[in-house]
Amino acid sequence: MSRIRHDRPWRRPGGRRTALAAAVVVVAAALLSACTGTPAENDPPSDDTIALLLPDAKTARYETFDRPLFEARVAELGDYDVLYANADQDAAKQQQQAESALTSGAGVLVLDPVDANAAVSIVSTANAKGVPVISYDRLIAGGDLAYYISFDNEKVGVLQAQAFVDAMRATDDGSGILMVNGSPTDSNAALFKQGAHSIIDESGLRVLAEYDTPGWSPEKAQEWVSGQIAQHGDAIAGVYAANDATAGGAIAALRVANVDPLPIVTGQDAELSAIQRILTGDQYMTVYKAIKPQAELAAEVAVKLLHGEEVTAPLEIEGTPATLLDPVAVTIDDIMDTVVADGFWSVEDICTPAYADACQAAGIG
């Protein structure tokens, strides 16, 4: 468990003290992408360049929401450059991207680590250059972090598991479940798993098998679930999947095996494909995380740190000032009140011709 305390600030040496505004500002969906020249290795950090380093492209949220929302908010805050890189789930590649950003004069790193432990070396290198690091979405396992912004990730697992257990109790005939967890290198995955087990272990449900999915790979999730279907067959009444990508892999395996009816399947991230699977009954639920306030707050903190200003936060987690946002469970009954109401997805996005009948049946439109 992380140690949490309230109101601990961080300041780059020599910076002036100021409070971080807590309000989230509504932004336009404009994109900003920029690059800078490459200064000498020993030049001081730039006062106008922020690096945004994201972990993978298989999770749809990063390219669809996190990057554009972050860049748009930075553009609103002033004339700053954003150096962007995506590591494609490769920790060594992310290390190289971080080193390149620092060499190019980035004054702040906003880092969502592929591997929470391996990323400690990135933090150490940045700290040695006087560059603050914001741990974005996933908590880096060490180093002098300037800020941590994410969601209550243990609560994500609790929400998934509670919805899952409730649905299983309504239909369960004594059969078992599979647990398709997240990547073993993702610090958040351990929290999702911990939260889920806190509910499932007390539920009386029988866990047939459990798998930590390398790199959150849908293909690996599909391969593993296929093997479990061959072993357990009709005994599989539910699949706890830690996110929508692994849920998609699990459902693909079930479809290939002609499993009918489909077991209850969970997810997370409110990906468009997952919302549509919920409408058709292939997936039972997902977890919606409001990425806009997360990305925008990260941008606001980054700009303040770029100017050497102190930032404060409502929490402290493992010695780092932190903000944790609340996740929300989404079933077919909640789509309009969550992802549509927030503008995360529009009715037009969801209700393409292939899903028109399902949308009408669910009262979406």
C-alpha cells in the first residue's frame, strides 16, 4: 500500500513558491506538436520545452485523448514546445526517448512509464540535470518525483470487481471465472489487481486461473484465454479483464471457440470499441476515467515547474505530491450519463450503422 499524506509541495531548486490552481479549465480540442533544436549536452534546461513520454499505442486512450488534450492545454497556457514520444511498450526505447528529450533541452519530463522500475533511471538522469519529472498515470517506482497525477487505481479494480460479482451472482450456476490482469511491469496493474481481489476473494466465486498480461497485449490475452477455454470449457462463467484491450482479446478467444452465451466480461478505459461491445452484450462493463482533467492538470503543473514554481497537491504518495481522480463504472445503463454527457464519445461516434439497432434498444440516440 502507498503511504499517503496531505499537502506536500515540490520545488525545483531556486524556484519561487506559488500554489497550483486546482480548477480544471475547459479547452478546445486543438492539437499542438512542436520540435526544437538540439543544444549542447551541458546546456541548462529550456524554459519553453516540455517532453511528454507515453508508454504505448495499443491502449487507444493515449493517442486519442492524453496527447491531444495535454498539447492543447499547453498551447493555451503560452508559447511552449512539446516534445512527444511514444515508446510502443518498449522500456529501452522509452529510456532513449527520455535521453533525447533531455539532450534537446526539455525543462520538464511528463513520463508515463512502460516499466515503473526501469523508469527510475530516467528520473535520476533528469534530476541530475535539474529537470523535474511528473509521473503521469503510472507511479514510477523511485527517484525524486515532482508530481504524480493519476486515478484511484485500487478503486478501479474495486469498481470492476463489484460490478462483476454482482452480475455473476445474478446468473452464476456455480461455474468459475478467469482473471486476465494487466502488465506485470505496470505499477497501476498491481493496484487494479489488488482492488479486484479485495472483492472477488470475499465473493465465493471460484477462480479457475489467473494471468498477468505482458504489455497489456490483446493478442497475448486472447492466446491465454484460448488455452483456458480448451482446459475448462463450459466451466468459464465470467472473465475479469483489467482493461478494454485485454477484454477484447478475451472476447475474441471466446468467439473463435463459439462459446455461447458469452461469459460476463469486464474492462477499463471506456474505449469506443468497448462501449459498442457493451451495447451488443459482448462486454458487461468498463471503467470510465475522465482523461481531460488528468491531461490538463499535468500540463498546468508542467508549465509551473518549467518556470521553477512550487506546486502543491491534495495528497502525498510515497513522498510525492499527488492528485488522484475518481473513476466511474459504466454498464449499458450508464453510457449516456458518463461518456456521452462528458463529451468523451458522442452518440454519432457510438451509434454507427452497425450499432444503430443496439443503440435504439438501449435508448441512446
